Amino acid sequence: MPGTDKMERDFQNEKGLSLIEIVAALNIVALIVMVVISTSASSALWINGARDETLVSAYAASIADILRHNSLQLHNQMQTAGAWTAVDENPADAVFAFAIKDELISIEAPKGINTTIMVSYFDDSSYYDGISQDGICEIGGDDAEAILFHGSLIKVSIEMQWDNGSANYLLSTILGAR
């Protein structure tokens, strides 16, 4: 066929990309960009949630530490006044203040966290037969002797909630009066 050699030569000399190749490349780039954007958005949400949980966890642990340090005063206050609750009256400020046995305790607090501390006695009624050769109390049967730790164990619950209602956090622990 005359002219076919010339047409083949013309196509071989062509340089550049066809429209189909350009559209396919743009689709691939768009898919990669969508994956990166969706991954970074979910990562940002996860990081913010982890930051908030770490913040309230550290804050609750610092409150528990202060209560543990003042456990004898706390025990003495509970003997006269019974169980008590402390509520952060102004979560917008950066201070949480409460009193133990007429001593005002102030804690640096993250803004926007509603904090409530609930304190009560914890009665651990455990029954033992006696003490083993190793000096360990053995849990027993019908003739077990009741041992009551009334008044020396204190149950502390620290409840926190963000002002925006995003999450609740509860730390419960048992303290011994010392």
C-alpha cells in the first residue's frame, strides 16, 4: 500500500503524551492525594483524642497523689463529717480548689474540665482461717475469722468531663490512711 510507510514513520516521530495517558495519570495522582488526605484527617482526630485522654489521666493522677499524700487528714475529716464530694465550681479557670480538714488545697487544672471528687470509706470484709507457714492469710471455710479493715481504707473516685461533652473519664482507687 502506498503511503503506509510514511504514516508509520510519522507516528514513530511523534513525541509527547496522548490525552488518554494524561487522564490516567491525573486519576492515579488524585487517588494518591485522596488516600493521603483521608489518612492525615483520621490521624489528626486520633492524636487529638489521645492528647485529651493523656491530659485528663495525668490530671486525675495528680489529684489522687495529693489525696494519697493527705490521706490521714482525709481520714480524720471523714470521721467527723463522713463521706464528701468536691466539685470544681469554675472549670473555666485554671485552678481546682477543695478543703481537707480546713486546709485549702489548690491544684493547677486544665481549662474546660468539670471535675468531681467523691470520697467515702471502703469496707474490705475478708474472711481468713488463719496464716499459712509462709505468713500469708488463707481464705477459709465455715470457721473463718472475719477481719474488717473499717475506717482505714478510703474509696476515691475522680470523675472528669470536658465542657464540650466530648468524653468522660473516671479514676477510682482505694487509699489507705497513713
